[in-house]
Amino acid sequence: MAEPSTALSAGFTGFCLLPCTLLRWGVSPIRPDTPFSIYFTAVLFATAFGGLHAGAAATIGGGLLGFSLTFLNTPDESALLLLFIIYITVSGLIILGIQRYRALVSHHREVSGRLIEEEQYRKLVVNELQHRLKNKLTTVHAVLRQLLYQQPEVFERIDGCLTALSATDDLIAHTDERGCDLKELLLSELSPYGHVRFILIGEAVYLPGKLAVSFALIIHELATNAAKHGAFSSPNGYLQLSWTISGNSLSLVWDETGGPNVEPPKQLGFGSKLIGSALRPFGGETNIMYLNAGVYCTMKCRIPNS
């Protein structure tokens, strides 16, 4: 903690001693045995404001004023000497205590300053990595388009997964240490289909990065299928997505209504395999039922602590 100039400390110390002396003069008719103790306040404030030297000056000044000024009756010499020793001892303890407190405050400010600088540097690095990742994804996108120009369906599926991963990475990068908000993740995946086509029901849940990526891939596959064959392919189709959490267990229900009759796939493709396996690393499972009105899917998993 920075200390004020010597002149300012001296002025403040004198300012503290003056009211204490006036108070001593007013108290002397009642308690003539207080030639020094009243100056404890001056020592306290002077040390808090100006540090060690100001506190020592206040202690010395209070001692000199206690000896030199006489208001009505004063204690005898032996009692006065004992009171002076007590005064010096207590003043020393006050100075040591305040100096210790000032040192702790100074250390705390220094540590806080370093943490702020490190946090700013971390954000700078994360932003730079995000920028480079987007550039890499753009390059990958261009390469895939060239390689798969004769297989547009394969390109569309891979490109959709890359887009979902990119959106999820953006969410994770711009959220705090709690993780990625599930509702924001769902909105980023479903908003392109129109907000009036779906409803989200559930309390705030924050997912760690790896679990958020798994959910992003699953929701992307379900939404893509709904747009091609399910509720989003019909003008009257509607999706209700609800979730509940108990402890660290998360349950999510994807319920399509108003869509065309959905037939189970004759063989499991990439999307179906991904939906069925993405939550296994988190002790989870995914079950899909193909109903007359659309897909009904339940997802259950455990949310890791970190």
C-alpha cells in the first residue's frame, strides 16, 4: 500500500494529536489519570493513514504531550511512568497490528492485479485460438466441398456437423466457468427452423465442454432429420423439448407432433449411430421411438463435476 508524502503524514499526525489533547483537557477534571491513553486514537489513525513512521511520530508526540501538559491534578511520577510504559506497549501493538493489516491488503491487491492480468491474457489467447479455429474450419469446408462435389448428401451431413461443433465452441468460449448453457445450445441449433416451431421447457443447466459437444451433435442430427422427414418438414409440425435435472443426472425429451408418419430406418446410418453412442462416455443412453406424429427421443446422462 502506497504511503503519503512525509509532509502530508506529519500534518495528519498533528491533526490527530490536536483533538486528542483537547479531549484530554476536557476529561482531566473527571479522570486525571489519563495523560497518555487518550492518544491511542491518534496513534491508530496516524498509522492507518501514514504507516509506520506516522504511527511512531504520533506515539512520540502523545508521550511528550502527556508529560509536558498538566491539566489540574496529575498522577505522581511513579504512576506516570507506569502509565507511559503501558502507553508505549499498547501503541506498539497498535502499530504492529495495523502494519500487518496494511501488508496483507497490499499483498491482496498485488495478487488481484496479477490475476486480472492473467485473465486478460487468457481471454486474448482464447480469442486468438477461436479465430484460428474458424479459419481452419473455413479451409476444411472448402476442401470437403471440392472433394465431395459429386456426393452432395455426404458433404451436407459432414458440413452440418462441423457447423454444429463451431457454434458450440463459440458458446463455450463466451460463457463463464459454469459451462455452456443448455438452453442457449438448443436455441443455436433450432433457431434456423423458426422459433414458433418449437418450445423449450426446463431450468437452467450448464454443461461442461465435452458434454455440450455431444448434445450439440445429437440435437443437430435430430433437427436435420425433423427437417427432412419429421415435424419440421410439415407446416403443422411442432417440437417440444423438455428436460429435468436431479442431482447430477440430466433427462431430456425430444417430442415431435403434427408431422408425417415416421418410419424406422432400414439400417443404421451415421446419424443414428452417433445419436445412440454420443452420451455413453457420460453414463448415458438415448432411446428413439418412431411414431405416427414424429420422432420421440429420450436422452439421459450424468453431468460431470468439471
